[in-house]
Amino acid sequence: MGKEIIFSAHGICKAFGPTRALIDVDFSIYRGEVHGLIGENGSGKSTFSSIAAGAQSLDSGTFTLKGQPYSPKNMVDAQNHGIGMIVQEQGTIGSISVASNIFTGRMKENSKFGFLSMKQLNEKAQIILNNIGAGDINASLLTSSLNFEDRKIVEIARVMVADPDVLIVDETTTALAMKGRKILYNLIEKFKSENKAVIFISHDLNELIEICDRVTVLRDGRIIDTLEGDNISEDNMRRLMVGRELDGHYFRNDYICSYDDEIVLEAKQITYGPFTNLDLQLHKGEILGITGLSECGMHELGKVLFGIEKTITGSVTIPAKNVEIKNPTIAIKNRIGYLSKDRDRESIILNASIKDNIELPCMDKLKGPLGFISTKSERKLAREQIEVLQIKCRNSEQLLTELSGGNKQKVVFSKWLACDSDVLILDCATRGIDVGVKAAIYRLLEDLKSKGKSVILISEELPEMIGMSDRMLIMQNGKITAEFKRSPELKEEDIIKYMI
């Protein structure tokens, strides 16, 4: 690895009202380097990367890129200078084609005499998709027809249009399964081999250890330390991120498979999309894990269990109440909550306040004797949930667009806790959040279990599955291929052979 600095930041400061997001941040990255940037949600890492990529302006400080002063006006300007960013959240427009998404902000560059040839645009976009290893995605398709992962791959292709010298990867791998991760990891290797650079933001500590040459830790807007070599360890990163040792256990520290015989949710012979005639039972006080590769059908299963998607055959019922879950309204009335993998599009309203998001499924609970909802009761409910889940915010009126990923996730949890849900269906509940928030969610799940609540935990993260589940169902190609009960002897390799 060469020691020529390709990009550096000096004294970067940024504030949002009274909140100081970045305080005198100094940062540099060498050519041929993958430099990790980590911190708890709200630490400032996404703010820093978005400023570097031209999505936000800085308050003070300077950047240097390839030995020259660098001050991007917007993201396209940043790309033209050599910095591209793949963001954590969904960044495509569903109502336009894949090719149009790839060339967003660059249509004039592809026009001649004011006319745009969609045929030529599709051909150019297809070449980019082919070059990154995503030739199976058709550039002429409407983007809304793609699944969540393929839309993320389209974003990767869009960044590669300008052939950047510095690639910023902001929590992207959490949204990708095996196909997408392979594409991204190959790109990262390509950047290294071409003596370019990658700023890699992730909450997956093992991933950071695996691919990063150095890791810089941010906490409360300040650079805390930079680790290299053998010092890049999980313990060191966790300690520097939270400013203390993480007390207690991370996952559950019991190995007892304990739950009641009572069945609180049952699927019988359900058929939808990737799965056929599937059976499933969830017991009172049980954490039921469901895992597999991303396309195995587990994400669709979560939507069917909540009533979002209708089955072709079979039914989802609450046996004790003789109630069939035909839609989300019935699910919510019967105290079932759902957290989608695609949080920002399906679990929250980004342009609404924390208070409005929390109260949305709780309207019946908030209604007074005459059917009216008082402002006082709304604010009280929101304050209680903000306190219980320690949501970092100015107040309950703050918009969700202004919150970090971890705090958005806490808001999703809070609205179902506010409804006193008996069953929670959680699809990738800890995706894109830091170790501190993850630990808090795991403790929350243990607390819910102890109160007799039931949880379906859908995740591709095997350590999480093994660490938290009472019982685990493994899916492959729409079928349940194995079932494991909680055990200290259970290892990842025992599970993987039933996934692939």
C-alpha cells in the first residue's frame, strides 16, 4: 500500500441547530487503502461522509482531494471531482427506469441537440451493470419492479458512472445479501488494485476486521482513535465506540429453550411467492428465529404472517381467538406488530414526526370516551416511549428524516411497544445499527419474552439467530429444511448446510 494521501479532511465542523454533529474532525486516507469509519448511531460518521460526497455543506474546515482544495457543490459535482458514495438508505426512484436512475443528474450529458435517446441510455447503463457483475439486471426495466437488493445494486452502478477515485460505502452491505455483497467486495478489491481508496462505514465488526487496513472511530462528533493491524479487534472497536466496556452479555446468556405450549400464531399450508404449503407455529413467550439466504422466502413469509401479502392457499390464524389474519388492520387489532427489512419505505413515515409515527397504530388506545384524541395524550405517549427506548432527539416533534438509523429503528419498536403488542414479527431488526443499540434491542427482546410476549426474528445474521432464538427454522428455496432448538453446542456450520 502506497503512502500517498488521496483525500483528507481538516477541522471539519457541522451543527444542526444546537446539536454539534462534527467537531474539528481530521481524517485522511491513502491510495490503495480501505479505511473503516465507525461509531454509534448519531456519532457523525454519515454526516461526515455526506459532506465529503457533496450531499451536505460544512460549517467550517477544509478538504483536500488528490493534492488540490476540494469543495463540492452537490453529489454530481463531487462525482465529477472523483468522490462517489453509496448510501445506507434506499436511493432509487421507483417510477423511472433502471437506466434513468443510473444516470440521474447526468441526462444533459447524454443528450444531443436537446434530445435524449433512451436506447443509447439503456445500452450505456447495461454496460455499467455488466462491468460490476450485475448483468442479470435489465437496464430498461422500471426500477419499482426490482427487489430491495437489486435496487441497491442499481445505486452501486450509478456511483460507478463517473469512475470515482474515492468510493464511500455507507452501511450498504447491511442491505445486501450474498449476490450484492459479492459485487461490492469485488469492487472494493478493484479499487485497491487500481491504487484508489474506499471509505467503508459498517456496524459489522467482523466485516471491518476482514477488509479494512485502518479503522477510525467517531464518538459524539469527535475522532476518538484510529486502529491498525492487530489493534483492529471487536473489543477495541466496541470500547472506543461506546466509551466504555459493554457491560453484561451481548446475546442471551441462558441456553434454556423455554416457552409455553400455547400457540399464539399459526400458519397452515400457506402458499405465496417462493413458498408452498408451509406450516409454522409460534408459542407464547418464544423467540422463533427464521433464517436462510436472502431469496429463500423468509422476508415474504414475514409479510404474509402480518397480512400484508395474501396467501394463495392456507391461512394464518390466532388459534385461541379463532381469528384469521387477512390484513394488517386485523393483525394490529389483535396486538401483532411488524418491522420491515425496508424500514424507511415500509415501517416509518420519514417526513412525519416521532410522535406521529409512534401514535399511528395506537389510535384506538388514545381515543377518549367521545372518540377524540387529545394532544396531551399524544405527547404523553410519545414522551414515555422516547424515555423507555432512550431515543436521541430534540423532542417528539422532530422529523424522522433527521434521526440516525439506530434511532429510527427505536421509533419503529416504540410504536409497537406503545400498542402493547403480544407478537412482534421482526425482519432484520438490527440491520444498520451500532453495537450499543443492538445490545439494547437484545435486552428488550429478553424482557418481552419474560413478560410472555412472542417474537419472530427473521435475520441472515447467524450469530444473532444462535444467540437469541429459542427455536430456529432454516429456509431454502421456499421450504423449511431444518429446525434447531437452543443449545450451547449449536454452531454456524451446523446451519449453513441447510441454507445452501
